[in-house]
Amino acid sequence: MPWTCAWRRIFHPLALGRELIGEGASGERAWQAFRDACPELEALDAARVAPQLAPRPLLLMTGAEDPYVPPAATRRVFAAALWAYAAAGQAARLEAWVEPETGHGFSAQMQQRALEWFLRWL
């Protein structure tokens, strides 16, 4: 699993997050600490959930500059789900989109792409 520092931005308000940041913990160390403290977090891992959504349509979107949901995370979820969609013969119902020059937000281009997706699949 690729480890990033995004957890620092997300979990800094939590006492465990502040403690891990203070000790200079790596992403791998932080993941293990949060798993130990909250074992139910594993069930919320998008890469574990996304394959279970097949064959329902799934559009994954993020901004290229998003510090909270970096493009690498979106690609990881897409790759994790692709086998399930392909096995169901529905690979076309899975798509990942990374919006250039966009942070943690929902640009007009992303809104348009989402609307087109909804019209096609829902």
C-alpha cells in the first residue's frame, strides 16, 4: 500500500493524530496506530468497498492537487475495483477522473462530468 502524508491533514484534530504527528510517524505507522485504536476503520477503506459495488455504476473523482484524496488514492481504488467490474462484464460502468489544477473541491468541469455520468447510468 502506498503511504502518503494526507493522514496528517485529515486526522490532526484528533488526539492520536496530534500524537503521531508529534512523533514524526510515517504513513505506515499512522495507519497501524489508527487500525489498532479503531479496528472498524478497515471496513471503510474505499479500495475494499469499491469492488463490492460492482456492477453498479461508479464514478471516482478527485482534483490533481487534492491533499486529502490524492490522485494516487483514486487510482488505487479504481485498480482495486476494476477486476470486479471486469468479472461482471461491466468495466464500462467504472470510471476514474482526475481534474487538472483542482484541489479538494468540485470544479464546474467535475460537476458537468458527474451530470453526464448520472444521465448515462442512473
